Amino acid sequence: MPNSGVSKVLVAQGGGPTAVINQSMVGVVLEARKFQQVERVYGALYGIRGIVDQTFVDLTQETTQNLEMVAETPSSALGSTRDKPDLKYCQAIFRALKAHGIGYFFYIGGNDSADTVRIVAAEARVAGYPLRSIHIPKTIDNDLVGNDHTPGFPSAARFVAQAFMGINLDNRALPGVYLGAVMGRHAGFLTAAATIGRKFADDGPHLVYLPERAFEIDRFLSSVKATADKYGRCVVALSEGICDNQHVPIANLLASTVEKDAHGNVYLGGGPLADHLAKLVKEKLGYKRVRADTLGYLQRSFVGCVSDVDQREAREVGEKAVQFALWGDRDGSITIHRTGDYFVEYRLTPLDEVAGKTKTMPDEFIDGAGWDVTDAFRGYLRPLLGKGMSDAGRLRHSAVPKIVDQGD
């Protein structure tokens, strides 16, 4: 149902925070304040839970300077939630929206947030409530269907790439076996980003395990041994979502209990996974120097490791969401499409084409052996990482001849 007359805007943030999600929120606020038919711009604290609880803040009163400072700040300034609304929940949302005169609802998030917007929009139509609902993309997993890539992913990928550059240098200085678990759920994009910093032939990560390929423990152990025999060391990048040939996440097989969120998503977590596999490497292969890390929350909102490309596009999806809602008078999900060598355009895609669906890495991005990536992936990722990526050098090691025979 089209909006008419003066109305209010409500923006909220859902799911895991990212380094650039506030750019999208600020994009909504500043763009919405340009339209005469927008009376006020509200923010809901802690996502849709804040709508039900009516914990709103008036973002119309924020100065532009302060908003710009918030835009540059990682994490979710409004707070977040993983609640999934059922019919009763949606009815509570509508009562709050109607009471406050909200006519435009913008929800920034990933797959689950898109599903939330879909449900809210559908209930609004059934109730005859004049609401425009727009999903604004955000996820470090890069798994939103219909998008070339998703805001939040480039900055997280930049962090992962540079983290593994440092890990590789450390491992080269003190050789051993290292396993690093990376976020990404059922898509391997973020783990694959660990490869982008490789410069020399023996640089790690030497093995990269993605959810898109079945993980076999025996094969994994033999590959670690072969790599360690070749280089005297081995760096492994593991996705938290790696699965066996029955599509069961390895993390689930190792866990005594399986936790799920309100959307039915299994809490994967890379800690137990990396630790368990490191223990197997020690026990089965006999290596003493074996270390495991989980990059964890560091990947999501790390200060000082943000892609300028990611910042710009995160701002623009917020701006385009407002334009589609107020000029186009349509519900939907903003999607990012790549053109040319590197340029993007934004489209409004039907919510049911995005909500509840998962994009995974295409075959052309994964090496035939299944534990590395291709040049096609590296070409896809590099433009997203932005300016000023770190580099590493090596000594040429011009050897000095030995003089003393230590055997005498």
C-alpha cells in the first residue's frame, strides 16, 4: 500500500556487527532527512526487539558531524538482535509502528534479517498497514543471494588476509603446524581471503578448507604431512563450516551438544574445531609444535582494518534504500551488482529471492584439488579490499662461507 502525506522513518540493525554497518545506518538517516515527507527519523535499539519494546532514539536530532563520526566507527551503533518474529511478534511490531506513525522501515542485516523484513512486509500487507519495508545487505559471510558481494565482507576479508600474512611470517620464523579457524558459516569466501597475501612460492596458508568441499580427516592429515615434509612447516586456513561428505558440519560432529539460534542456525564457532584438529595432528603425526587459533569476533569489527571500498558501498546501499522506498514506493532487498573491471550498481530485488537463502563459492573460485583457490577468486576479491594493503619482504640470504670446522 503506497504511503501518502508525512510519515516517519525507522532504521534498525540486525545480526552480527561489521566494520561498516554504521555507514549504512548513517546513509539512511542523512538521505531520509532530505525528503520533505519524512517527519522524523528514528532508530530502534537492539533491532526488532527495540521496535516491540518501543526503545527508539530520534536520529533527526543528531548532528551531521556526529553521524559521520559514528559512520566511521565499527560495530552496530544501535545495537542488534537475532530475534525471528512470528505472527504474534509481528503483531506487536505493527502496534508499535502504528502508534509512532512509522511509514518506512529499513533493516540492515544478512539472510536472517532479510527474512525478518519479508515477514514484516507480508504482515503489513495483510493488515492493510501503509508500510514500506526495505532490507539493506550486511554480512561478513558474503552469502547473500543476488549480490556480487555484501557490505562487511570486504573489510573482514581484509582483516583475514592481513592476519594470515602475519601468521605466515611468524610460522616461517619458528616453523611448525598452524591451524586458523575463520568465520563464514556455510560459505567459504572469508576463509578463502586468507590466500590473498601470498607472495612467495612457499607462503601460507598452504592448505585452505572450505564448506563447499567435503572434509575428510585422513586426507587432511596426509596433506598436512606432505606439506610439512615439503616446506618444513604448514599453515592451514579452516572455515568454521567445513562439512563431511554427508554435509554435516565437522564442528557439529565434534560437539557434545548442538546450539541453535531463533532462526534455526547452528552456532558453529571455530574454537573447538581448530583445537580438536590440532590435537589430531599432534597425536597422529607426532608433531610437537602445533598451534590453533580462532579469529572469532576480531574479524567482524576490527578497528583500523577497514576497506575504503566497503565503506563507500555500505553508505550507498543505505542511501539507495531510502530512494527506492520514497521514490519507487516498493518493498525489497538492495542488491549489489558488479559491472566492468570494477564498478557497481544497486538494484531492488524481491525479498523472497534473498530471504532464507544462502550463496556459496562458485566452482570456478576453488582449485581442483579442493584445498586452495583459483586466480579467478583472487581477481574477484582484490578490488574489494581497498587501498593500502600491507606487503611483506624477505632477505635475499647471501650466504657467507663457513670457516671453522665445528667437527674438529
